[in-house]
Amino acid sequence: MLFRSTNFYPIVWMLLLLLFVFNPTKASAEGINMDTAVVVVEYKIIGNKTTKNHIIEREFPFSLNDTISKNKLNYIIERTQSNLMNTLLFNFVNVDVVYFTDEIISIYVTVEERWYWWPLPIFEVQETNFNTWWETKNFDRVNYGLYLAKENFRGRKERLVFKAQGGYTEKAEFRYHVPYLNKKQTQGFMVGFNYNRNHEVMYGTTDNKRDFVKMDELYLQEQFVSRINYEYRPKLYNLHSFEVRHHYFSIADTVFALSDEFLEKKDNNTSLFSFLYTFKRDKRNFKSYPTKGYFAEFNVIKNGFGISDHNIDALYGLFSLRKYWKMGSRTYFAVYTKGKYSLERPPFYLLGGLGYNNNLVRGYEFYVIHGEHYGLAKTQFRYALVDNKITYLPFLFSEKFKKVPLSVYSGLFFDTGYVYDRELSKTNSLNNTHLYSAGVALDFVTYYDVVFRVEYSINHLNEHGLFLHFVAPL
């Protein structure tokens, strides 16, 4: 076995320290020669038919009449483009500089807006990831319905979402996000409601596989969640979020008969308040598939307050840090670290862990590893086989779809992780065990945040296989 030590956390913290110390983006922004500079006397915004000018201006890392070192001008132009692309409002952004004299410039920002109205049918698999579903191809675990979303509502970057869904999980959902409430565009809010119910419930894990109970004639779980969120974004790259949630869930006696750990108290009807604080710092060049920059996130989640929340009282924290380097004209390297620490062990219903969606050690797609604490690290070397090639498809119905960008990256990766839990390790061998894997990847990236990945990986159990994913790897 590659690892013998039983303490994984120093590895994660060492990676974090290296990421903060070795920060070439910061180093290049320092060392500015202020002897030669330019003054921005005007800027022009071109191409925005829906988006308000002030939404675009909010992302500028410069202001009118700013004096900018010529050494820093290219960085400012690059950041302007990245900031606007990361709003997810535009398919393309071009930023050009027009020199009136050697010292006086104008900045032209040209945007091509996305399609903002999405009435879409729902057809999705209810699994930890696509590969788990493909193993059985069980259409009983498919959701179907209607998804309605209005992006960039009122031209103010607002988002309105309705969802009506049947199938494995019956669901009704509403969300409304307003990023800017005040004139300075520093405060926003989100409100959401979600009702769902299931005939089948996961009540535990054995051998790191999920244990289910199902009754066709009875809903074993019903849940209603309401939430309100306040956001504070003082400048460009930092975001603070404060959220209060109320959970109401109804659990059938059948579930409690199978698991003593599902909830601390065997109440059929449970009401729970939660508080979440999130801090994000985002300086990636393109959030859907970054190749340069970094992203840091810290979360504190408090489930219940130990007063009238049916004995649920759990506090835990999450951190993640991602760093991306451009090493050559077509070569890139990325590191991702994430950790969770729980002060109190929550009931199984709220426990969580690795193995869901993209929160996993690649190569362990068929497993779930729940636990109180975990550490995760991913690394990937990439080579751009196709670098943002633009293809024009004239037969498509709208100009917002006809111009198609495509990038293709080959990659080598190595992942490692560790999940600790006092109880589940008795029946789940991957708990309290070092996990690691390596493999090769082929990633396809195009517009509207579409990423398609094909990966071949091998894990520490000597299991290997081909896996498909639909989000960026890290």
C-alpha cells in the first residue's frame, strides 16, 4: 500500500501552505514600474441588449480616470474579461485598448450575451453520479418533469427558477436570487422553497454501499425546506453569505426500525433550523473550467440549536482551496484540497461524506464514504489538444448558439483522501482508510458551462475502469 501513516491531515495542511506561499499571480501583480502609466479617460460597452450597463461596470477592476501602470495594463484587461465571463451572462467577452496618445487610453468592452430563457424538460438520474446509474440502468431511479429558469432577469443578473418534477423524487421548487439590492451593488439576497418526497430512503451503508428501503404504497420520506440568504460582496473577489434554513421532514417508522442512527430521536415529524455562513474568494480565469488563478471557500454550518430541534445540535466546518497554474503555452497544472471537521457527530440523515457528485476520490465512483471528518486532495496535469477553437453553425435557430467554442484537454491525475468516523468504520472498510487513485483524462469544454469528461482510473483496491462526468474535475 502506498500510504502507511494513519494521519492524513498534515498532508492536506502542507498542500494548503504551499498553495498560499507559491502564488505567482500575486507575485506578477507586484513589482510594478510606475514610471510609465496611462490614464483611462473613457470606456465603452458594446453588445449588451439585455444586461444593464451597471451590471457590467460592477465587474471592472478599473474606474474612469484611473492611472494604470503600463506593466499592469495587460493584467487589468485580462481580469476584466475573466470577471465578466465569470458572471455567466456572456458567451464571449473581448476587451480592447484604444490609445489616444501614449498616456491616454479608452477601453472598449464587447460582449455577446447568452440565451437567458430556459424552459427545459427534466430527465436526470437520481444517483451519486452517472456511473453508478449506468451500472444498473434502473429507470425507476430517473426523475422527469419541467424546469423553467429565467437567467439575467430584468437585465440585472437576477435568477428565477421553477421546477416541477416526478419520478424517483417528486419535487416542487422555487428560487429567486437578486445579487444587488443597493446602489453600491454590494448587497443581495436569495429566497427559496423546496418540497420533495420519496418512496425509497437510504437508511445506512454497508461495505460503503448504500442501504435502501422501499415501499411503493407509502412515502417513507417527505421534506419541506425554506431558506433565505443575505450576501455581501464589498469589492470584486470576496463574497460573504449568511443563510437561515428551516427543515421540516417526515420519516416513516419503517426507516427507524432499520436504523438507530438515522436520527437522534425517533420522531416521525422533525422540525430543524440551520444557519450557514460562507466566505468565497474567487480569482479564477473561467469558473466553469479554470486554468489560471485560485478559488478559496470556507463554510460554517450549524444544524439545530439544541433547544426545540428534536435533540439535533451539530456544528461543522468545511474548507476548500483550488489553485491553477499555466506552465506553458498549452500545459497546465491544478491542485484541489478540501476538508471537513465536525465538532459533534450528526445523525446519519445529516452526516454526508465523500462519494457524491464531484466530491470524491476519482476511481471510487461506486462507493460512498460517510463520516464526521474528511480530507481530500486532487492534482491534475493538463495539455490543451484543442485551445478554444470557434466553429460557426449557421443552421442553429439563434445567434446565441451558432458560435460554438471548444477546448479539449488531455490529463494525468492523482487523488487521495481520508474519511474518519467512529461508528461506520465497523461495517465500512473504506472508512478510516487512506484512499488514493491515479488515471488519465480527456476533458471537453464548450459554452453554457458544458463540460464532459472521460476518465480511466485505478484505485488502491486495484479496481480500474472508465468513468464519465459532466463537471470540471477540480
